[in-house]
Amino acid sequence: MSSPLVALRCDAEAATGLGHLLRCLALAEALLDLGLEVVVVGSVDEVPLAGRLLEQHRLQVHAAPVGSLVPVLDRLGAAALVVDSYSVEADIFTEVRATGRTVVAVIDSPAPRLEADLLVNPNYGSERSMAVPHLGRVLAGVSYALLRGSVTRRRPAALPRSAETAHRVLVVLGGTDVLSSAAHLTERLLATGLPLSLDVVCATPQIRRTVERLPVLTDQHLRAYDPVEDLPALAAGAEVVVSAAGTTMWELACLGRPMALVTVADNQLPGYEAVVSAGLAVGLGPAQELASTPEATTASLRHLIENPDLRGQLATAGYAMVDGRGRDRVADAMGLLLGARR
């Protein structure tokens, strides 16, 4: 008898980035550990890195139909559907669940009314905003953050003491960086005049060319990268990371990396505000406003780089908050519904 098959409905697109896919890949790893079969249903062709990550995980991708998902689920023989996408309407959840399939929704908004057996909101503070009745079980809060094994395997056993001044800084603005914020933030870091070794992940060739043309001082070093499959390897060696306030910030927290965050999409703003207010990161504001506040951005980055106490506080808070076991908790909850055990 074959194992139950789980279909993950997610996309990786230029406008929405890689966050939904990265969460689904993390969950896929845990579901495979339970002995379940996994496929992806969605659009991933717009982001080359998405295809490379899916190849690494050896996951098949099937096109998502317009409208009902039931025909593709029938064809695949799927016993369960996980939806991590803003483009799937609420009536699709109802229709799929009416077929007897297990339905899981991974969401970011406060409390949508969806027919789902599991409702997963892995954002900071969502355990309070989700405190309303739902049809199924609610898994809310960063204890359910969905992080890949490439992250959790690099989580240190203990955090090192912060150096007086940070030198290694990583800049990463997501898989698409539609506002080209990586180049602007790199320029602000160089403008601190501090001796820095900068690693900058550039979402597009154009951004990389812009970054590589930035002037550096004699004691500053700059390396530009195309999108990398193993971002956690770069992050693990950084003393400060400047990042978008999406899925990556939970990966950085798990690794105990001091963060400075910007928002690159409106849906990131609630999580950004909560994380900054809780003392988990330094906030630099919306990416579209960075160009109008260059001096303030430079000052905030300099303060973080030169302040070991602040960096230590941020690293400790994030490390304690995100233990990296969220994907297993969600997979175990799904396993109970599907008759699979770790």
C-alpha cells in the first residue's frame, strides 16, 4: 500500500518572491521524514532559484489550474492539500475538503475564515490575533516557523560572544528584490566608512552589476553573488545581516544572527513591526522609503555594527524565540490526521 500523497500549493513569482515556496520546502522535508509522498502544485518558472531548489529536493512540480484544484488532486491521487498562496480563494478550500481530503492552510493574515483541518500562522504574535473560533486546529506563533534543514543544521549549540565591531555583513533582500534595495543598502553600509567585508546576494544581474560598481575604501571588501541555493551557509558566517522582513528573518533568528530589517511588501509590515518592537531586530523601514533617508539608514547601520551589546541582545532574543523545530510540529499535526508517525 502506497503512502499518502500531499500536494503543496504554492508559487514562486517575481512579484511575490520565494517565501511561500521556502516554507513549503521546509514542510516537505518533514513530511518526507514521516514517510509521506509530496508534490508541488504551482508556478515557479519566473524565479530560476526556485527550480534549482526543487531539483535539490527532488520534488515534482505540476501546473496549478485556474479555478478548482479537485481535478489535479484526483489525477495525482492526493490525500491532502497544503495551501501557502494568496491566490487561492476560500471556496477552493471548501470544495477540496468536501472531497474528504485533509486541508491545511499556511497563512500570514490575522484570522481568515477558511475551511481547513489545520490553520498555520507562523508569524510572531499570531497566537494572539488568531484567538478566534475556527473549523480546524490552529497552530500559531513562531514555534511553528517552517525552516529548512539547511538552516537548522547550522544552528549553533551556543552563541559566540559579539566582537567589539562587526566586520562580516551579509545583505539579502529576498529572491526577487523588485525595488533593487540590495544595492542601496550596500551603498549605505559602505558609507559608514567602517572596515567591512560585505557579501551581497543580488536577485538579478542588473542589481549585481550596480553593486559591483559601488566604490569601496581600501579596508572594505565587497563580494556580489547571484541567488544562492545555500543562503544559510553565508548567513552563518555573518556578524550582521541586513534582510527583508519575510521568511528569511526567521531563518536568521534561528541561526542567532543580529538583523537589520526592511519591508519590501505591504504584507510584511505587521510582522516587521512586531519583531522590531519585541527587540528581535533593528528596523530600517519600508524599502521604498530608503532613498529619502540615507543619513538615517547609515546611522542605524553604523550603530548596529559598532555596538556589541545591541548585537548580542538581538542575537540572543532571536535564537531563544526560534528553535527550528516548527516544521516538525506542523508535520506531526498533519501526520495525526493522515495516520503517519515520526
